[in-house]
Amino acid sequence: MATSLQGNCQGVGLPLQTWTAHQNLLSGPSPKIISFKICNTNGIILCILYGADILPILQVLLIFAKEDNQSDGFWWACDRAGYRCNIARTPESALECFLDKHQEIIVIDHRSSRYFDAEAICRSIRATKPSEHTVILAVVPPNDLFHVFSITACYNELIQLEHGEVQSQFKLRACNSVFTALDQCQEAIEITSEDHVIQNRRKDSIDIKSITSRSSDAPSLQNRRYSSMARIHSMTIEAPITKVINIINAAQENSPVTVAEALDRVLEILRTTELYSPQLGTKDEDPHTSDLVGGLMTDGLRRLSGNEYVFSKNMNQSHSHLSVPIAINDVPPCIAQLLDNEESWDFNIFELEAVTNKRPLVYLGLKVFTRFGVSEFLNCSEATVRAWFQVIEANYHSSNAYHNSTHAADVLHATAFFLGKERVKGSLDHLDEVAALIAATIHDVDHPGRTNSFLCNAGSELAVLYNDTAVLESHHTALAFQLTAKDNKCNIFKNIDRNHYRTLRQAVIDMVLATEMTKHFEHVNKFVNSINKSMSEGSDCDCTANVKNFPDNQTLIKRMMIKCADVANPCRPLELCIEWAGRISEEYFAQTDEEKRQGLPVVMPVFDRNTCSIPKSQISFIDYFITDMFDAWDAFAHLPVLMQHLANNYKHWKMLDELKCKSLRLPSENNN
């Protein structure tokens, strides 16, 4: 009743069965045991598996249309290795021979298509059930991926396959036999060491999947590993995550039960699409954190309502009433004096907002673009740049407490400041700098003062247009490019060639989309894993070269830069930080008020103007989003001033919270 490694079991299903096994079964390159069996208490064998020391003789199928030195090389190599070898001359005889013998290794002549289609033969064999555990390789012309000629080379190739892929396949088939038997056992199962010391016990063999997964509804290890490995070995193109899963699957084959259990949990995590988003804790989590994170990192509850939220169509308004832009050299003295300090991190954007009558973006933008030579790069006049800034600023809503052109100017200022840091500047090209400044300028244009979640819940036109995905960020970029191309007088891209425009456009779009908070942790973790780690492994020169040689790394830096610029408020001087905190809170309060009026789901219930603790909300935001991101950005860009402001501001909010104060300042400070 003993079975081979094919996995057929007999005599199963009898009561009170015992599984006795040596612990080193299938572990290590050469298990010492001779056999392994599953039997009942009456000694009836349910399943027997052989150790690696007595693996069956390997069989090899050579598919060569005609005899030559190459086929002879493999034939003699098989004889030298002690393998059984068959040779087929036609596709039909090859398939027939394989179905009869089930060879473990197949070698196909793929050097010429004159006699048969090697890929077609491979597909026909792979379509059969026995091929799930067969290793197939092809002989290709010289200078290609795989080429073997001498008998020694053929022999070495076959031996490597035996001790690598083929042995792994035998183990896979052995596991299948074990789990087939275990699935049929109805009573107690004991797993013992070589000295018969019980290592594990299961009351019901059907519970075997609990060995490999903590999830009660997860598929069994047998079915999951068997099917996934079979698919993976037949794939011609593998995604990186597939390769990772394949490696973990292979590692499980030689792992103790406890390690295999942990690796199964890893596989479950890898199979989710939300690899970078942390999971919130239990319902006892601080409600300020839960509401803030939930409101910023989701697209709403997807509850469509009859209430349509429609905001102004500024892109259709006429700009003829706007005054003629002022040249940078003709800026009023009071504004020019403020702009003299624009390169400092402590630059007061609110003072510029006041003296420009809520039009800080035009003035600051002209100064920054001039400093970075944007007009020269785009080959357009300063008048065109001025007109563009005017159109963009006109499409920001001055009625918004937070998301207005002052915020855009603040993000532009932060971006320009970061671009001035030595390591950032050394890692990016001029095109990257221009793209970053443009992205910062347009990143919130036509923002309605409501979150993505609100727009999705309200069934807004934009949410419908963008399928509830990155709604606002998609709108900001699309509208900005529409406005730019609408009038030649403000089209800053009109004089650059198509290739430069495409590259620049894609960079701008990518950066603006990176400001969407649902991808926050993905962007931060990719930056840390790719940029910070490579930086810690080499010198500054090595780091800069590594970034410049890999455009993907430049993309990660640009994303991180605009993300930090977008939420840099907690890193500004205390008075500026307090002002920004008040503005964003007011905007969230207004959203909550409107959600209640319209009967929409309240996205962030803690932002109720009658009960909200602003210090708590700021503490949660800093803890959850800011600290880790700016630690990583500081490690790259070196920003001691910002990190000191962040520490000071955090102490301010902590102090207010400990004193049970819910406002921006202590009452005594407000009176002053």
C-alpha cells in the first residue's frame, strides 16, 4: 500500500490515526531519514514518502529533430549522471513519450525553427497535468541566453538542475502527498521528533491549515502552495511581487513549522494591495487620530446622495477684468522689501498676503521663477509668465480658509527652499526644478475647500468624472494645463519642443498626484527604502550619482519634496504654524457643518467647531503623518531649522492639550 512521490494515498479515513515523522523531513539539502509514513493505530500505512537519499532515478526527455554534437552531448551527459534518457524527433512523439514516462527534465532544441516550433511544443507539454513538476529548458543559438556544447557543460547543467529545480519539485510533490493524507485523517494527529517526542498535536486533521495561517478562512497551505507554484513555474514573465512570493514559497519548503507559519502570514500580507498603508488600531484608538487619518486617507464612504456638490467653474470666467501684471522690477517698495527675505525658511507668507490684497502667488512666483531661470528654460517672456501666474491665482478660491493662493504660495516657497539644499540640487536636473516649481504653483488650483471624501459622498461631478479616485489632485492638474493652453498670452509651454513638454508635463502630473494622502505611506516608504538606504551605504557623491543615473530615484525625491512642502505648516515658526492650524481647522469645521446640513456622512466628526480640540488634532497629524516623513526628508536634505521648529511646535500643542485647552492658544494669550 506504499505510495510513490506522485501523491496517491490509500487506506485513509480510518479512526484515531497517528502521524509519526522525523522532524528533519524535507529540511536541508540531504535528509537522513529513509522513509516517512502516516498510519493508523493498527499499523495500516496511509502514506509513505522516501527521503532524498533514495530519490527515484531521474528521467530526461531530449527533443531534437536530428542528431548532432549538441544532442549527443546531452545523451552522454545523462548516461554519465545515471539518468534514464529518451529522445524524440517530432512534436507528436515528444508529447506521446512525455505522457508515457513523465520525465522530470525536458531539453528542447530551439536553435532553429526549420524542423519544429519549440515554443509550441513547450506549450503543448505545459498544458498537460504531469508537467506541473517538470523542468523544461531550451538550447538556443550561441550568444543567446543559454548555450551548451561540450559533454562536461551538459553534465554540469543537468546536475545543477537536479540539485536545484528538480529537487525542489520532488519536495513539492512530497508535500502534496503529506497534505493529501492529512486532509483525509479524521481524528488525532501527532507530529514527533526522531526520538518520538511530540512537537505538535492537532485534534482534527482538517485544522491543518491553522498550522500555516492564523486566518480561519485562509486557503490551506497544500492547495495554495501547490497551485501557485505550478502557475509560477509555467510563467514566462514574472512581476517583482511574484518573484518575492516564489522565493518565500521555496524558503518554506526547508523551514520548521514555526517559520513556515510566520512566512504564511507574510504571504497573506503581500497579497493585499495596501502594502504601505498602516492599519489603524482598535476602536479605542484616539478619535482625533482615527477621524483625521480616515478623512485624509480614504475616498469617502461611497454613499452617493441626491445632493450634488458643484463649485464655481472658474476656468470659464473671463480674465479681462484683471489688472495688467506688474513687472518684477516695478514691484511696490512694501512688497519688494518683504520679498528680499523670500529665501529664508522663516519668510512670513501672511504678511505678503496682506500687502498684496490676497494675491501673494503672483509676486512670490515671479521672484522665485526669476531666481531659478524658469523663463529661460521654457524660452518664454517674463510677460507670459506673469500672465500665467495671474490666471492660475485667479482660479484659487480666496473664500477658502486654507486652500487658497496663499497656501499655494507657501508651498511654492517651501519647494524653492528645498531646491536650494545642496543634496537636492545635486540630485535633480533643471527640468526637474522647473517641474517642481510649476507643480507647487498649481497643486491645489480650484480647490473647493472640501476633501475628496466629501466630494465622493456628495456624488459631485468631479467624483463621477474621476471615478472617486484622486478626485481633486486629478482636477488640479487637468485644469491647470487647460488654463495654460487656453490663451496663448499665458501659455508658458508654447515655445518648448514636444519631447521636453511631454517629459515636463508627466513630471508635474506625477508630483501633484503625489500630494494625495491615500498614497502617503507608499511614497514615504519607497523614499526611505530607495534613497535613504542607498545614502547610508555610500558617500554623498555615490548617492548623487545613484540618483542621477536612475530617473526613478529622481521621481521619488520630487514626490517627497512636494509632499513635505504641502504639509510643512508644523515645521514653520510657531506663529505661522498656529495661523495655519487655525485655517485648516476652520475649513474642516465648515465641511462638517455642510455635511450635517446636506445629510451627508460626516467624514471627520471630531472637527465639530463646538467640541473640537485643535491641539489634539495637530498632535495626531504630527504623530501620524509628519514626524517620520520629515525625519526621512531631513536625513536626505539636512534641515535642522525645520526640525527644531517642529519640536517647538509639538511642545506647544502638547502643553495646550495637557492644560485641557482646545483652542490655538491659552486664553491669556488670546486676550493679549
